[in-house]
Amino acid sequence: MTLCTAWIRKTGDNDELIFATDSCLSAGERWPTGIKLFDLPRKDALICFAGRTDRAYPLILNLISALQYYKEFQDKAKDVSDLALFVSDLFTELVYLITENAEPIDELRAEANFLFGGWSWKLQQFVLFKIFYNPQEQKFIFVDCLAEKKARQVVFIGDYLEEAKALYYREFEGENSENVLDMEPLKVLTIMSRDRAEFTSIMGALQIAKIYKSGHNEMFGVMWPSIKGRPHFLGKEYKLFEKPEVRYFDPDTLVIHEMALPEYFETITEQLFGEYLPFVERCYPNGRLVPTLSKSERKLLLEVMKYAFYHNAINDLQDPAINGQEEDAEQDEIDGSEMVEAVVEEFADGANAMAVEVIPAVEAEEAQPEIKSEENNGDNKKE
């Protein structure tokens, strides 16, 4: 099966609705690279599932088709808060078409359940529903997970729910803590997905997405199983230079990897940073990052460091003395693809080394053009 979670992350006035899940598909087997979190044609909504894949996939694919081709649902005048009833009715209609079953029909229909939610322009708030088959009513029903107003609003579905809640409460030192909710559910999911010995049905890289108040969503990748691992997106592993163009989380720090800055940096030279040397020295007086840098300064510093590491690697490759090619530099030819791969690996090592010790980073204001910049503030958290 799996473990899925969704919660409202508190970031001042710019709250976010976050969905996260592992990548384990099940239908008589375990497949740890499956898509569990779906980007719908309606960009103001998301859906994920727990349970049997052969039960959930036909339902979700039919939902995607309906949202894609029914004009009624393409128009956002149809608020996302009104879609929960449609989704429940659609799923009920579909499971009643199952034939030739060898087990009690109600048990078969109830083999998958869902989290569905998004931003409601009509209510001016996030909505989140748990959708599941109710044997007594013999249909899919939906429950409003946010009906009870709390300081922390989070829901889990899937396996090991009691263990997940225990880990979650541990993060807050008790169930009744009034601390606001940040990225703690993602930390719980990370711990359980890595522990294959204890939680055997939860596995695979995390899948993460956010919905913003602008009515748009953003899908994220993750470096898995740690910052030293490879990029994964929607459960699938990618090579560094083939990864999808999305932002990636560090599962250890819960920082967006591309925005991580080293807390300590002492090798600050003109050879490395050129005309930006005075700026970098101001950012790292005595070798430690200034914690009060503005968003624009952080963004510029990150780009300067990327540029410096990349060109330092290129210069090393082109220097015959470094490569031990003093006598044969003009005759030796380096295969193009091997050179590119070497550059990528060296640059990746440098970037990963930078992120070993990080402080909470601020996301780039223009990371996603169609999302208002203020909705990206404070995405990052250090454990």
C-alpha cells in the first residue's frame, strides 16, 4: 500500500496546501517507482491515493479525462470545493461496473481511498477532502478534513497510521501543542519511507506538490535517499543532466536543494569569484554566511557560486598541468561526451558539498512565473 499526507503549511499570510506520498504501488506485488500524486488538468487541485493500484488507477484516469474534456470543469467558475461531490459520484458509478469478482463486492470497491484538495476562490481558503468507499451507504463519500479549525491541519491515509501520528506528535512534543505547522509531516514521511525494515509497505522516493493561493500548483522532485543521492521525480530516478526542470527537495534538511547555501565558506578568492569577490566577502565575513541577507542577495549569491564552481571545473579540465598532459596536450583528444560527464560529476560534487551544512534558504522570487512571488516565501526549513 502506501502512506500519503496533506497539510496546510503556515507561512504567515501565505499559507500553502502541500501533498506528499511515497512511491510504492501494490496489486499483489511491490513496485517502488510508481506515480501516486497526480497533477490534474485543473491546476488549482491535486489528488493522491492509498490502496491497490489496480483499483485506484482506473478511477483517477477517468477523473483526469473528465476534467480534461468536460467544458463544465475546464471553467474555474466551477469551484474546486464543488468537485468533491462530482469525484465521489464518478468513482461510485465506475466501481459499480466491476463484474466477475471473486470476493465480497463492498470489500473490492473499498480497496483504494484518496486525498483530494485545492484552493477555493469561492470560499477564499484551501479545501481538503478524504474520499473513500462506505460499505454501509454503498458508495464513495467525502469528508471535509479541514472542517474543524485547528492551528495544525494535517491528514494521513494508508498504512501505519498510528505510527505516523506518533512520529508527528513527537515533532511537536505532544498532541496539544499550539506550534504552527511547517514541514513536519514531510519529515515523518521521509523517516518512514527510508525505514524498510520497520515499514515494509512504505517505500520509494517521496513525491511532493504544493497548491498556492493563486490557484496554481507546483510539482517538486527530491534528491533520494539523501542529498548525496540522485534526483527523483514522481518516483522515477533520473541522471543529473536528464532530470525534469522542477525544483528538488533535500530530504534531510527539507530545504529546496537549488536554494541551499553553505553556512561556512572560507575559500574566497579573486580567481574563483572575479568581479564578484567584494560581494561574496560581504556575504561571508570571517567565512560565515550573513543570516540577514535579502532575497535578492541570496539569489545573486547562489548564481555567483554556481557560476564559479562550474567555470572552476572547466578551467581544471583545460589546464594541461592539472591533467598531467604537459607534453601531449596538443596531441591528446578528449572525447566530448566523456568531458561533459566529467564536468557534470565534478560540478555535482561541488554543489552537494555546498549543501552539507545549510541554513534555511529563501526561494527565488521568480522561480515559477505564474505564481505570485509572495506565495513562495519560507519554503525552506532546517531540521
